[in-house]
Amino acid sequence: MAPPMPTAQSTARPTRFAEDASFVRPLRTRVKICGMTRTEDVDAAVQYGVDAVGFVFVPASKRNLVPEAALALFDHVPPFVQSVALFLDADESLVGTVISKLSPDLLQFHGRETGAYCRQFGHPYIKALGTDLFVDPSSSVLGDTLADHATARGFLLDSHATGALGGTGSRFDWQHWPQGQYPSVPFILAGGLDATNVCEAIKRLQPYAVDVSSGVETAPGIKSAKKIQEFMNKVNPIG
């Protein structure tokens, strides 16, 4: 039997990011490493200073977890590092189970979820946007999506089409980065990032945060501590 749905009201800000001038850009770039499947990889990410770790609850993904197996991974996430649970057009019962069993700090919705769907869980969330939503600056679809998800904590821009899986290692054309249109929106850059290009990406685009998965892996779901260290040193050099 599915657990009861959370009934708490969302604590996310009610203002539209496109109209909200209160967003303060941090002096350093935040980092999320997604697709964690092993406790040693969580430990390595924490050791090298990651801000958030992501866990995928999408059966079609090679990095998929079931809530029971994810419990040990969540237990390795220390204070001040955020745990993020990723879903793609999931049944509400799965999201409710993950919230009740694992208490993630953030939810990440990667499919065609509406704002109403995401808000029903009463939990802070970020929304992933596929390239079809932001590559055409003359289209209103990006603005409409931001407005629909007015309480989202941020928006992750990835290289795939809306509703498709991420973690492919491919990147989109960075000239389509929409920050100039929406300077108050916390945009998170994803898609094809690794230690060889993340420094350039940050200099050119100045995202709020970067999100990496395959760029620090040796195989899907298998992270490399060495690659994590190299990536983190490029994002926020030590010394």
C-alpha cells in the first residue's frame, strides 16, 4: 500500500523568478554530482567539497535506485550537503515513498511535470528543462515554464529534450544559455561537463551551479574519486 501523500504546504518562495530581483548570486559556483549508486562515491564527493549529491529514481535509468537500497547512501550525506532525489514523470506514490523513507532535501523533476504536480508534495524542488524549452529566444515557452514553476528553487538546463533521460555526456550549444533574459533566475548548467570544459563553461555562462554525472564516471553509476577531485579543483580551485 502506498504511503499517504505529504500534506505540508510548500515553503518555496511564491514570487516569480523572472520578476524577483532579490536573488543574490554567490561568489562561488555550487556543484551537484548526480547519479550516485555507491557509498564510496558519496564519500568522495563530500571529501572534495560538493554542495549536493543526486540520487536517481527512474526505472529506465542505468543509475536507478529503489528507495530501500538508497537508504544506506542517504546515511552518508552529512550536514550542509544537500541530498537531491530525481524523478522523471513519476507516479505520485513513488515520490511520496521517497520523501517518507529518505527525507531528501530537494526534489528534482526531469520530465514534463507541471507546476501543480511538483507543488503537490509540499517539498522544495528544482525543475530540469530540456533544450526544446530554451533554444529559441523568440519563443515564449521558457517564460511560460518559469511562470508555471514559480516556486521552484532553481532550473537545471540540460542537453536532452524535455522528458528524456540525462547523463548522456553530451552538451548543448552554450550560445543558447538564457541568463541574460532572466538575470534573477538560478540556472544550473548540466550536460557534457567534465574537468576539461567546466572552467570555460563557468567563465562564459556564470551559472548559479553546475551538475555533473557521466563526466566524473568510469561507467554509468560508477564514479571516480580522481575525476571528482579534478572536477572540483577546476570549479573552485584550492588556494
